[in-house]
Amino acid sequence: MQGTALVNRNPKERTCKTLELFYLIQERALPFSILALLMMASAVVVYVVWKRQVSLPLPLRIFTTVVCLTCIIGSAGLMLFTLFVGYNA
């Protein structure tokens, strides 16, 4: 009993898992691209609303921020779901 169950001594197994993850991302590129664009657009909107001098009332800024942050969190969750559970091509 040398505790080999806790240590991964086979580097090919780690490489295989990494390649499998890249294959899943490549296979699901369309939903990933759409969700990534939604995340980036939401981040840009939040940046523009708060860092640039946009003349919006504070309640509208807060509402826009909440909607954009909801889109970012939802997109991240859907990306994880798409990668590991759903979207069978």
C-alpha cells in the first residue's frame, strides 16, 4: 500500500482527459460561440454604463447592470451545461 490511488502517475491519462475536453469544446463550438458573445457584449455594456460618462439615471444603470450580470451568469451556466451535459449533435 503505497497510496498510488491518490497520485496519477500516468501522464498519458491526464493528456487524454485534456484532449477529450478540447474535443467537446470543438464539437459544441456554435453554442459556445453564441454564449461567449453574449457574455462579452454584456460585460462591455456594464463597462460602458459605469466607466464612461453615460447620462443615464441611477435606477436605469442599476437595472441595466442587473440584467447584464444575469446574462453573464446565465451564459456561464449554460456553457457548463452545454459542455458536460447537453447538446448532443
